[in-house]
Amino acid sequence: MIPTFFLGIETSCDETAAAVFTDEPAVLANVVASQTDLHARFGGVVPEVAARAHLQRLLPVIDEALRQANVRLDQIAGVAVHHTPGLVGALLVGVSAAKMLAVALDVPLLGVNHVHGHLYACRLAAGRDIFPCVGLVVSGGHTMLFHCRDAVTFERLGGTLDDAAGEAFDKVATLLGLGFPGGPAVEREAAAGDPKAVRLPRPFLHEDRLDFSFSGLKTAVLYALAGQNEPRPAPPPPGKRRADLAASFQEAVVDVLTAKCRQAIRRTGLNRLAVGGGVAANRRLRDALERMAHEEGAELFIPPMGLCTDNAAMAAAAVERWRRGDRSPPDLDAVPTLV
Ligand code: KG4
Ligand code: ZN
């Protein structure tokens, strides 16, 4: 049987990405143009810079994805785009391009929730059905737990009350003078440190609730650096102290994320756990979740690194809705907050 081809588009933050996938779903091409170089000197993503870079890069990235997949534009049967949540100016670039292509090709427009997409990346990587499952999304913008009843019905179990886990990694990286993006930098630094060296808080760890809070942990790192009276301490020089702080911080985040996943598994009675988002690229977290899942008799699904961080292949979540006959309206909006 001839497969149905879809184009996926991602521009919610600082990666310009396009993918080609089939209705199976199988990913034929997954192209990501990272903007890290543009934002590094600002120490974080600058929304206006991100939107402009998406404008410049999106069409070449789409062309490259089609070329790699060996699929022509006139073979595309639907255009999927992450339209929420994210930076509104950045989202608008992808959404506008998707609308234009859907009209020009006279094919369905399929809006996808980026957060759900992060969990759908687990389904893609597994190559088989993973639902129902507990879903944890740990990214730069979100830290949320879901009860994923099926491929399209995701009920929120809890989430962060303040910073996202990735955001905490990024802010602590800045405090430690480790640069941007913070997650991989903290992980590298932590490798030489002692995770027990500095006592840091683990909010809600033993409470029977599926929420997170990371802003106090970030402040605790600040105080551990310079005491409570120093408004803005200089980053510590490279060495044991810096590595210990990075390792202790990482351990606190890993402990909390792992404990809440365990609670969610027990509370729902589900025996599958899917974990997506940039922080899921963290080796220490992956190992801790692996151990916990084994203890709980649950199956763990974490995509390979390239499908953890932002990409357009995860927009293949749209295929599930498309199969059910769902189509987005031609006036699909870019919505910055989670809907
Ligand atoms: O999912 P993602 O690419 O973008 C959002 O949707 O936010 O996640 C980016 C976040 C950043 O905060 C980054 O520091 C974090 O994921 N991250 C990591 C690692 N790799 C990326 N955090 C911890 N360890 C890593 N290895
Ligand atoms: Zn993301």
C-alpha cells in the first residue's frame, strides 16, 4: 500500500524544524536547525531574534526535509504544525507557513499541541503503541505529568507551580557560569562532582501530590554559592566546588522527578511511563527512571536524545487525530499558553 505523507513543522522556541512522516507513523526525515549560536551571547532565548531566524530558515529546512525523505511537495497529504504552547512570535512563523502550504496544496491543516508532541516522540521511538501510560514532559517551558488514556486523550495529573525543570537547569547554569543552553552544561560539570556534597531542598518529595516546584531549589543554589545577603554572586571558578554544586542540583531535580513518576504510576495503576522533553536527554535522569520503573514493574519509554529536544517529527501526533477525522480550521491560532 502506498503510504500517506505528512509534513510537520516546529517553530515554538529556538529550533527551526521540519519533518516528513507517514500515516504509519514512520519518520522519513527529521531536520532541525538550532539557533543556539544566536541566543548564547544573551544567556537565553530572545523571542524577537528567534522569530526572525525562523522566518529566514523555515523554508530551506522544509526543502531539506522533503529532499531527505525523497518526497515531493505535491505528494504531501496534510500539514501538521505545533501551534501551542510557545513564544507567540516564533509559533506564528510556523503556523503561517503551515496554513499557506495547506491552502496551496489543498490538504488538511493539523494543529498539534507541542507538549503532547513531546510524549508522542516516545510512541515514535518505540515503533508501537505505548498507550495508556503515565506521561512526564520535562522541557525548558514545561514540567507536567499526564494520564495518557490513548494517543490523543491526555489528562493532566500535575505540574510545576513555578519554573520548569529545564528552566531551572538553565538558570543554575548561569549562576555557575556554565553558559547556554544550561542543561547539557550542568550535566557535563556534574560528572566531576559529588551529588551529596551540598544539601539542597526537594520540594513536595514526600507529599502525596503530583506537583513540582523548582524556583526554591534554584535560590538554594544561589545561597549555597554566596550566602543570603549577596545579591548577585560571581560564578564560582572551575573546580571541585562548582562541580559539586552542579551534581547536587542535578541530583535534587532527578530525585523529585523520579519520585513523582513513581507516585503517578502507583496512583493511576498504569504500568507504562513515557518521558519526553529536553531534560529527558539527561543521562542521570534516564538511569534513575530506568531503575525506578524496574522496581515498579513498569515499562519505560524515553526517546533517543534527538527526539527529546524540540523537533518536528513529534508533530506526527497529528496523524492520530487525522485518523479520527479531526482537522484544524483555516484560522488556526498560535496560542502561547498551554490550551
Ligand atoms: O524540549 P526542549 O528542547 O524545549 C522546550 O520545549 O522547552 O527543552 C529544552 C530544555 C532546556 O532548558 C535545556 O537546558 C534542557 O532542555 N536540556 C537538558 C539537557 N539537554 C537539554 N537538561 C538537563 N540535561 C540535559 N542533558
Ligand atoms: Zn519542547
